[in-house]
Amino acid sequence: MNPRTTPHTTSRTRAASVRRPALLLTVGLSALSLTACGVVGAVGGGDDASASPGRSYDITVGLLLPDKDTARFEKFDHPLIEDRVSSLTDKQGEVVYANAEGSKDRQSEQFRKMVADEVDVIVVNAVDSRAIAPDVEKAKGAGIPVIAYDRLAEGPVDAYVSHDNELVGQVQGRALVNALGEDAENSKVVMMNGAPADPNTALFRKGALGELNGKVDIVKSYDTRKWLPEVAAEHMREAVKEVGAGNIAAVYSANDGMAGAVIEVLEDAGVTDLPPVTGQDADLAAVRRVVSGKQYMTVYKSFLLEATGAADMAVAKVQERSIQFDALARDVVDSPTRKDIPAMLVPVVALTRENIEATVVQDGVYTVEEICTGAYAADCAEIGLTS
């Protein structure tokens, strides 16, 4: 087991759509950590083995991811889920993978093919949470369980694995307020929100506004179609034109891809002293921007815990290992079409120049050598990030 960072937790009012049973949060985090090491699988397997002695390891997991613009999906989520399924099934299990490359229609075709091919379970990160609902219904009719991954899909999903997405926005908004300090109240802030079709967008925005409203001056707020950096760049150019590049004190960017586009637009507008810009996903390019000081922070979400948790839930569901499944699904969420969905919500961490080594490096996401290439060597040395 790799050493883990201690998750940062805060006292907060939870969104109405998310309800946590009366269990200590530390118990849930312990279960997640044990899952990443395979301990819950072993314990749950022991309890359920007597009830299901003939459970199969020859299973097929369908994995549907939404795009390739978000670097983590291809680099981390897919291989981590594939490796975990192989480990849990004595290398007999198979992951059938498809990426929609941002198209809800393509994802629907991929989903329907998996149903027709009779996979045992489908793990889906929906391009459009509402549009995928009829396909989830078809899977349900075919007796194939569906686990919504990272993004809550509508329809009769069996479980949900993601992060506390309202907390993500809170962490981002709080970071901006802290960065602006005493000048926050009079500071002009641009909000670059995610895709309207992504239900996480509303949660990120809600969390961020809970920290920003009444504390800063939000002068522009945009929704960004399909999370596309080029769309975010268009919005930012408009904000620069209407507000003035030098008058923008901070930018709330919901993810790293858009943060990179925002920063490029500001630099093209002649801004040399960049304002604080947030992000999310801890993409390598974003971590490097944080090192250099161009991006103020990003939200690090443990890919290992989320991906291995999804694989564990998928295998447990197919093998009818209810004890293990219940141990993993310690939270409950509601979607517009279903109430009380069993869920695993993984904690998040604000990544800044101060804790890069204690987060993505310690967790083995990136090496110091990967982060501190020639252009960033001096900045790495400045913050003590050396191999």
C-alpha cells in the first residue's frame, strides 16, 4: 500500500442531494484506504464467500469514459480500474473500454453495444447525465447493473462513485478568498463554470458561491460547453474586453483544462502579474503551473481511491458480495430520477505550492522528475521540490 496523505475535512452543511448515514467520517475514510490496499476485498470476500461459494471471477466490466481532453481519464482512471479488476478476479476478469470523446451520441452507441454484448456490469462517466438515462434503463431491463462514475447519471443506477463535489467548489472558492485577503470585498472575480450538462457543475458552483458570495465582486460568470478549453478561452476574452485585463483580480476556473486557457488569454492580453486562478484534477500541466506560480491552486482528487473503489463496487455487485458492497457505499445521494443511491464519496485536497510533495508525489501520481523539467527546475528548487 502506498502511503496516503491525510484527507482534509471541514465542518460544513451538505447539499440536500447528498446525505451521509450516522457514521463517523473517519470510519468511511478508513474503509476507502483499506479498499485501495485490497483489505476490504479480503474481509468482505471472507464474509460473503460462505454465502456465494461459486462466485465467478470470469467477469466483464464495461467502462465508459466521457472525453480525452481531461488528461486523468486516459492516464489514470482507465488503467487503474483495469488493474484493480484484474487483481480482484485473479486475472480472469476483463475490462471492455470505450471513450466517447465528448459526444453523448457516441457514448450512447457505446453503451448500447455493451448491453448487446451482455457485459456483467457497466461503469459510466456520462457525457450528458440526462441523455444517458434511457441507456441505463435498457441495461436495467437486461439485468446489467450500472455504476455512475465521477458524474452522477440519471436513470436507475445501482451506485455512484465520486468525490464530494460541493466540497470541491468550497475548497476552490475559499482558496480565492484567502488569496485576495483584505482586498477581497472590492476584488472583481470572473467565474468559469463547467458544462451545464454535467450535474457536478451545479455542485461545484454551489460550493464556490457559498464561499464567494458577499466576499468578492463576481463581475462575470460563464457556463462552458463540454468543459472545452477553447470555449473557456472565448469567454475569457470577452471578460477581458468588458472588464479590463488589469481589473480582474481573480478567476474561479472549475477545472485545470479551462484554467490553462484562462491563463493563456490573460498573458496574451499583456498581464504579467497573473491573478489567482483555481483549477481541479491536478493535471500534470496544472501542477507545473502551480509550481511556477501561474496557477494559484488545483483540487487534487485521489484517482487511486476513486478508481479502485469503482472497480471494487463493480466486482462486488456482479459477485453478489453484499457485505463488501455495503462497506464501500457508506453515503447516499439523490439524482433527479432516483432517491437513495448507494454512494462512495472520496475526499479532496487543495493542492498548492506548499504541499505538492505531500500529495501527488507521495501518492505516486507524478515523480519529481516529471514535474520539474528544465523550464520548471528553478521554481521547483525554490519550493524545495527536489529528487
